[in-house]
Amino acid sequence: MRGSILIALSLFMSLGLGMAQQPVAPVAESPAATQPAGDGVNPPVPLTQVDAVYPSGAASSRLNGRCAVSAVIDTNGIPRELKIIRCADPVFEKNSLDAVAKYRFKPATNEAGTPVVAAIAIEINFRTSGGHDSKIRITYSRYTPPGVTSFEPTPDGVYPYSKNITPPTLVAFSDEGYGDAAFTRVGASGCDLVLTIDRKGKASNPESVHCETSGLGIAIIHSLTDSKFEPGKVDGKPVAVRMAIHIEFVGFFPEH
């Protein structure tokens, strides 16, 4: 079982890092690659990570899990103000905080090369041989798309969502990066978009994406268009339905 590190800078820039996972002991790894920093700020660079100890409380149930920790990296490269953003299970919280507190960084710098304070999010993954993998959980709600003035079907047979229609139901959510993106975001992670669910339960033509936290829009589009829906119905017959949907990320939870 091994821990891995994913950093997303939240105050000055957005930064996505690659993660590597291998079984054996819990270790927080350096990222494999980074994207260019924005706003003229070079992000903190991990210099030292310590082993994140797999908690004894998770051993009996063989849980895999993850925690996202927010930290402020000071101008000496020391993490301060550590807080849990999200954890797959509370059993991983203390050991995640203990590990991150011992990390050391080359501090962020501005265009002049002067060290500056930067807020980051660090993700630690815990895996054990034969453990239960984490699975994303979401909640969602449906509503009539904005601007709809008629509930009659369009010439090509697409009905706007209304209370007179048996609504499409999300039966298999395909996470195409939305969960990973939302997990390390501080604050709300809801997104709204409008899309069509055809008579076979396939989503298409997404529009009007709005997310409460930046950086989630593309991932939620890919996730929903790859997901499986039970189609909407009129008089018991499947029909294409144009509807608005609000998705909320709940978290990653180990499957038992």
C-alpha cells in the first residue's frame, strides 16, 4: 500500500500533477509531472515527503482510501494551517495530517524569484494489497432547462423536462475525472448543465455548464455523456428528453 501526492494550488494558480500508485508501504510520492504555473508564480516544489502510515484501524477491513489536505506553504517551504478538505474515511485523517506536516517544499516564487506564500491541496492515497477500492458517490437533481416556454416536443421529438414526463434516471455514473478534480477543491463542488437523454438512455449535446468551483466543467461533461441513463417516458414509451441536471460530489468511499 502506498500513498501518493497530488497538488492543486488554489490561491495563485491551478496545478495538476500526475500520480503513481504501487502496493507495499505507505509513502507520499513526488509528482511525476507538472503543468506550467499561471499568474507569473512558480508553484512550491516538494523536496521531502515522509511515509504516511497506514492506520491500524483500517487494517481489519482492508480499506483503500484517500484524503485531501489543504496547506499554506510559507516562504521557508514549511506547510502551515493544515486542514482536511475531504477524506474517504475518517480513519485516514490523522495520519494524512501527520505526514503532510513533515513535508518540506521549495517555496513558491514570483516572477522576480522572490519566495511567496502559496495555498495548496495535497491528496494522499492509501492502498493495501487486496483492499477495497474507493468509489465515487454523487447526488443529483433534475429540473426544466432555463428559458423553456413550451412543454410540447420539438419537431425531432425531444421533450423538455416537465412534471408530466417520467424523468430520465441516472443508473450508472461514469467518472471521467470529475471525482478527482472535485476531491481536492476547497468548498462546493456542484455543477449544472443542460443535456439531452435519448430514447436509449444516452446523454448528448451538453450546454450551459456552471460549476460552483472552477476546473470541473470539462470533467463533468465527459462524465455525464459517458454515463448510462434510464430514458424518460411519456405514456410508458421511451422518449428523448432535454433537461437540466445539478450534480454534487459527495466523496470517495471504499467499496465493501
